[in-house]
Amino acid sequence: MGYFSLDIKKAKGSSDTVQSDHIERRIIPKNADPTRTHLNKVLIGYPDGVHGRDEAIAHRLKTAGIRRKITHDQVRVVRVVLSGTHEDMMNIQEKGKLDEWCNDSIQWLQATFGKDNVVAAHLHMDEKTPHIHAAVVPIVTGERRKAKKEQADGKRKYRKKTNSVRLCADDLFNRQTLIAYHDNYARVMKKYGLQRGVRGSEARHTTTMQYYRDLKKKNETLETETRLLREKKTEAQEELRQVKAEIRTDKLKSAATDTATALASSVGSLFGSGRMKSLERRNEDLQDRILELEDEARQRERQQAEQIQEIRNAYEQQHRKLFEFVDFVKHYFPYVEKLMPTIKFLRDTLNFGDAVIRKLCTFKDVSIKGELYSREFNQHFRADKTICSLKKDKDGNFNLNIDGVSHISWFRRKKDEFMQALGAPTRKQNRDIRL
């Protein structure tokens, strides 16, 4: 009886594009057979207007009804890989039960994590063992586990709504739930002759990064072995040269005698010892081993070149997507480019927050309370329920208006009011005096 594999990993960040490119075969990995890629299947259909795994994840987050802002360090999707021992999975395929295994696995995912949360699933048939890549968006309803514990311990005096929708991977994926998931999936897999591994086992999946670290160590070991063998080859060749020199010397000594019997005896003794033949065989073995190592080195170079090309292709693809996105924005939102200097001024000089800047960029009026800094006067001026907005000038540029006038005029008016309050001449009065 073989074992099933249920691998669960959390993915942080605003996008899981690299994993999607791998799963949807926009980039063909080295361990995949391109002639079998057409056998791969999409096991879960996407909603209307949604194309691909990344869009499915974003669509679920957008339509789930989450009220709180999703932070950059939250887990937006959990990767689940389902498979089994190679021999058992091939046996399931040969018996024509692979589709049934896929259906049972998808039903278990949807029943365990919620049908709407399981947004994508792909069957890979172009690698060594058939397996499923599933994407689960960890959306839950109710209070956090920590909040419930605080309520039970009396540390929290009020009770939050229990039907609130939240994005919380910790509630769905923790030590207790992971054990339960493996136990429950084992019951589904029993009819396929697959059982769960030993609980508490130290066995772990080898990550891609660990695979390349191990490969690097192996390369270093092979390079060291190659160097040592070359040194041994040099020593053996030197020893062979010495033996041949000894043979030539002994032949000359034998030729100096007139006795043919002594010559035959001497030559027979030299070749009968087998020393030269042994060294020659050893040298041939070393030559064969060096050829093997050189062939392995060439293979490693080809593999490294392929890996570099894969990385370059991925980078170029991302770079191309970025340029396409920029061109799209410039084409359909041409005003965005002219908004950039104004946004920089609002953020870096006036220290406006992101929420205020976003609202201003929708060309809505925003009420400001606090202090605004003027670079012209190197001074802060008080703003109390001041109305700010972005207005387009005749050149097509966007400028900040404050209380219906340009920010430059507003700051100058504030400066005059400040000077009047101090009893000092205003800017206008100074100009009149100079005239």
C-alpha cells in the first residue's frame, strides 16, 4: 500500500505570478516533457471574465466582501499539491481511474476549504508523476481564534460580529488543522490504496532551492574528483615513462652481451612481471573516468545555460508585461503621466497621505486640516477645513488648488496674513515702498 502526498504552502505578496507561470505552463520547466504538456487539464472552471489563476485569486478577494484592507504581508493564496507514490499513481492511471481520483480530490478540497475558496486546480501529466496544483484563497467567516480565546479568558469586554468575512490563513492552516486535513484526505484516498505518511515523520519535500544547492554541492564534488584523477593520471604517466626508460636501459644492457639466451631471458623477465601492463590498464581506466567526468561537466554546462535562459525568458516576459501595462495606461489614461509631478509634490513636499492623494487623483474635493509647508517661504501655514482639489491648466498640466485658488496664491495670501498679524509690512506693501 503506497502513500499519498498532500503538500500545503502559504504564499505571501500581492501576486503569485511566478507560480502561475509554472502551473499554467507559460514557462516550461526543465523536468517537464513538452510532448506531453497537451495532456495537462484545468480541473476547475473560472468565472465569466476571469482568465487564468492570478485573475481567479484577485476575483475571489475582490468579491468576497472583505471590509478590512489587505496588507502586503498577508497570505493571499495557499498552494496545495496532491499526488501519491509514483508506482501507485501510474497504477491508478493504467486502471483508468485517474479522472475519478481527480474528482474525489477536488470534492475534498471544496468540502474542506469552501467551494468558492478553491479558485483554481490543474492536473499535470507532463512530469514524472501525475499531480494536482490547487489554489486556495484563505477566506473565513467569524472571529479570529485569538479573539475567541481572549473573550473566553475575560480579557476582552466586548464581542465582535461573528459573521464578518476575513482573509486569515492562520485560521485555516495551523498545526491542528493540518493534521486533521491529512487524516480526512486519507479516508478519501483509501479506496485508491493510498495511505497517509507516519505522523510526526521528519521526511520533508525537497524544495527547488534545496535541489539546486544539492546540485551545486554535487558539481563541486565532481570537480574535485576530476582534479584528483587528473593528478593521478599525471603521476601514472610519469611512472609509466620511468618504467619504459628502465626497459630501454635494460635492453641496452642485454644487447651488450653476445648471449642470445641472456637477451631472451632479460626481455622475458621484464614483460613477465606485468608491471607495465598494469600501469597501462590503470592509465586506460583513468582516461575513461576523465572522459566520463568531462561529459558530466558538459552536461552541467548545458543545464546551467538552460537555467540561465529560463531566468532570462522569465525576466523578459515580466519586463514585457510591465511595458505593455505602461503603454496600456498611457493609451487609455493619458492624464496619469501628467499627474506624476503633482503626486510627487503632494507626497514629498506637502506630506499628504496615500488616501488623500488617491482621492485627489479622482478629481474630488478633499478637506484638509493641519499644517501645509511652503517651499517659497520655508514656512508651515495652518489649514483648517481647507478644500483642496486638482485642476487642469491650459497646458494640460495638473495643479493643486486650495480654497479655489492656486496653491502658490494661497500660500502668498497666508504669508500676508501672517505678516499683518505681526504688524510687519506685507509683500504688497513692500512692493509699493520700492515703487
